[in-house]
Amino acid sequence: MLTEKEIIKFVKPFYAKKDPMHGFPHILRIKKKVSFLKKQYKNVDKDMLNFLIYFHGIKKFVKENKNKLLSLDFKKEQIKSLTRAEDTPTTIEEKIVCDANMLENVGKFGIKKTLILAKHYNQTKKETLLLLNKFMPKYKFYTPLGKKLGALGIKIKKKWLEEEMNKLNL
């Protein structure tokens, strides 16, 4: 299997094409959050965590290139885990990475991310707020620490959203 440095070298070009909030710096932020979130567990599969961290933003590539990844000595279970992790995480590794990724969407950083993406996609403030209002109820966390941090972040972002929607009489 590839070393972490080799994985980074392999995936980094894919993230160069992403929007400003989903490039490789996003992956590094996820990795940092995963390091923090995994401390609440004794046994985690580090190879699985690394695979989920580095490949979570390029699922389409993974689906289209399963054989190439298998030839690089990645495991079938890693590939299966990636496709299930975002919607229905079942393993502790999937839950940790899912929570780390979702924490990017809440709190003050989540507000900043929303505004940067709105500008990148040329959305009006009204469009942005209505879209955010639609997606806020879908934020879900799975680990005990993720739930605690996520609840606080959701509260912050919800308050900001309500204030902004009131300003526009939405």
C-alpha cells in the first residue's frame, strides 16, 4: 500500500480543480479534526482513516477507477467504506471522518465557508440564505464529541442565518 506521502502526491492534483473551500487545504483541515475526534476511541483503523480523509472529496474518481486503486494495494473495503461514509456511516472511521467534514459547515468557519462559496458561485444573498436554510436541518453528527461540537456550531450558524434572513424579510 502507498505511504501517506505517496497518497498525498497521488490525490493532491485532484483537489487543485476544486472550489476554494474544497481544495487540498480542506483535506488538511479534515485531517486535523480527525486527529482530535479519534482520541475518543481506543482502536481505529489508521489506514482506513487516511483513505477516507484523502479520498472523500474525489468519490467520482474512486468509483470510476476502482481497479486502479486496487492495483495500488488499496482494499475493497476502503472503497466501499468511502461510498457509504457520507450518507450512512456505519464504522467508527466513517463516523469520525463524516463528523470532521461536517464540522467544516457549522460555527463561524461554516459561515465563512458559506459566504466564500456563495461569492464563488455568484449567488445572491437571498439565494444563499434560502439554500442554507434548506440544508441546515440535514447537518448530522455521529460521534459523541462530534455531536457536542456540532450542536454548538449549528447553534451559532442558525442564529446568524435567522438574523440574516430577518434583514431580508425572508
